[in-house]
Amino acid sequence: DEGAVVDALRRGEVDVAPSPTVEAELTRTLDRFAGPDAPILAQYKPAMSVEMLRIGPHGALAEPLVRQALLLALDRQGLVDGLFAGRALVPRSYLVPPLDVATDALDAPRYDPAAATALLARAGFVRGSLGVLERADTRMALTLEIADGSPSRIEAGERLTSDLSAVGIAVTAIVRPAGEVAQAIESGSFDLALVEQRADDPLRASSSYRGLDPWFDVILLAASRADAGRDRDALFVELQTVWARVLPGIPIYQELRVDVAPAKLEGVTPVPSGEPITWNVAVWRFIAQ
């Protein structure tokens, strides 16, 4: 497991630990023995995938004011700073660099629980029993489904739960197999879900939001038929603009690949596409003493 790999790296029993053997939540631990002046070096590379908090399409969660309140209630930059020592990025779209078509569809991360509370009040919610927001027969007691498979994702889910609790939204976090969470999203039978969303293929990533909005679907169809070039790029920019307006999800962080290798081993070049670190092993060379 991850802890055993870290111990083996410390003792010199393991030379190379490619992603995802070690995840980015161990950044601070790795910095103590795999930094610039150490025999082994941890290399960090943004991956072509996003940890996305998907928002359910039903009830109060479908309301624009509520979705905007969720966006303001989450300290995403604080999460990245605390979990990854600031090395990961907070995305501003469901598509991320180095994709040429990625754009800043959302504003820079803004953590403002007071503004979130005000938006929820405008939506008619007031504090009720145990401080949980209520409106008529609607109570802001939600379930967050976290796709299993990543310690970073699970810890992030716990932090998001705490942020939402601070504004009166009670959240129960449940870790479930990734396939089950994907099925719940597909059927729309969920409140909140924290999942990995690949972004290496802009058309595939956009297609996961088919049905979001009539105009979105029109543009998506046009993008699927367009040849590569300026016109197709413009269509993807428009897709991200519509996505940000409807806000079916909140991008929490761009996943961070961590590859650990001897500092004197030249040619180790992690790539964001997720290929194995050995993709160019033929050019690896030890630096002469």
C-alpha cells in the first residue's frame, strides 16, 4: 500500500514509484525526504483529469441560487493548500490546461460563506432544527457520494462536508464503488457526488453533460461534427460558458500526478496524459559521478 511504498523509498528498497503508487496528499511527507537536495526526487505534474463535485438535478439543488451558494461555500483553494501544499490547481472549467480549448469559464476561486448564506436566504432557507437550513417541507440534509479509489478524494470529501456544514447544509458522506456512483449520476438519483472526470478528450468530457441545457446540446452536436480548427475550438469555449451558467458541478482540484525517482536519473519525464512513467525509458541515463 501507499505507506509501505513510502517506507521502502526512505530505506532505498524502491528506486522508482510511478503515479498513482503514491498520491499527492503525501506532498508534505515527500518534501521531507524526496526534495531537490535529496537522493530521490518527487516530480509533480497536473493530470488531464478533474475531481468534480457533481450537483444533483432535483429539488432545491436544481435552483441557480442554491448552486451559486454551494460554489461560494466551498474553500477550494484552502483545500488545495492544505491537502497538496498548494501544488494542485483549482480548475475554472470542466476542461483544464494543457488543453488549448480550456477556458476560465468560472471566476477565480472565491470562498465567501457569508455570501453563500445570503444567497440561501434569498432562496427562502432559514435555520431550523439543529441549525440545518429549511424551507417549507425541504430540509438541507444531503448525501455526498464519494467514488472510492483515491485517499485524496476521500479526504477532500470530508473537507467539503465541513465547509457546507458551516452554512447550514448537513451532509452525510458515503464512500461507494466508482461504478455505483457513476450509475447514480447517470440516472440523476443523487444529491452530491465527488468523482474523477477525465479531461483529455474535450468531446468525451463535454458529452458527459449531455442533456444539461438545450443550447448546450445543440453546440455539443455541432462540436462533434466540426473539423479540428478555430471553429471547433470556439464551440468548446461556448460549451464551457453554458456549463458555467448552469453549473451542474463544481471543479474542486485538477488531479496531480506524483512520480518518484532517483534524483540522478536523467530523462524521467512525467506527462499529463497519464501514460506510464516508463514511456521514454529508452533515454533514461544516470548522471555520471
